[in-house]
Amino acid sequence: MKRVLFSIRKERMDPQTELLLQKSALDEETLQLERLPLPIVGFHAQQAVEKLLKALLAERGVRYKRTHDIEVLTEDLTAVGETLPFTPFPLADLSDYAADFRYQDPLPPHLDRETVLATVRIIREFVCQRIAEIDQPS
């Protein structure tokens, strides 16, 4: 399994940001496992993106909501001037995998493993770049 590494060159980072980045890396690494059932792919993709968005909010000094709803987190980021990049899998659709589709059948037909992996990678790269650019008060 390939390790997901966050290489952010920054003198000082919010401790919560760092923790969220580490936890999201674990979810992203889980996505690398072969033969992972689609509901679990969706769940870990949602978890990775959720933690990444919360990490960016934390680094911006925003107290994020305790939610699994990616759309709410995206709106919070937009409110502080962040514009997330286009992703091949709609971010808002990941919220359904936080719990709903893990316990229901059928799964939505549009979940494609490679598209979801690409989406998580795009968000990780964006968030890491933005975190590196954000100045923390001393």
C-alpha cells in the first residue's frame, strides 16, 4: 500500500490542522487497498475529504461544524474566500457515504473507484497548497 504523505513546508501549523491531515491520510491510504467494497470506498473517500476541508478551515482560524456534510463545509470555506477546485466526482455526493449508503441498498450507481480516488487526491493537493500559503499569526 502506498503511503500518503503531506509535504507542507511551513514553520508553524495549527495542531488541529496537522491532526486532521494525518487522519485524512489514513483514510486515503485505506482507499489504496485492492478489493475494497464500494460502500467502504465511498465512506473513506468522504472521511478523507471531510477531514481535509476541516483542516483548511482550522488553518484559516474558522471553528468548523461537527458535521459529515461536505456541502456545509464547502459553504463555510466559500464564506471565508476559498474556492475549491473542480473534481471529477461531485463533492456534495460524497456526504451520502458518511452513513446513509453504508446501511442501505442499493448503492448509487455512479460510484467509480478511480474517479473517487482522483477526487480525493485533487482535494488533498489543493488543501495542502492552501495551508502552505496561509500565514498564521505569531
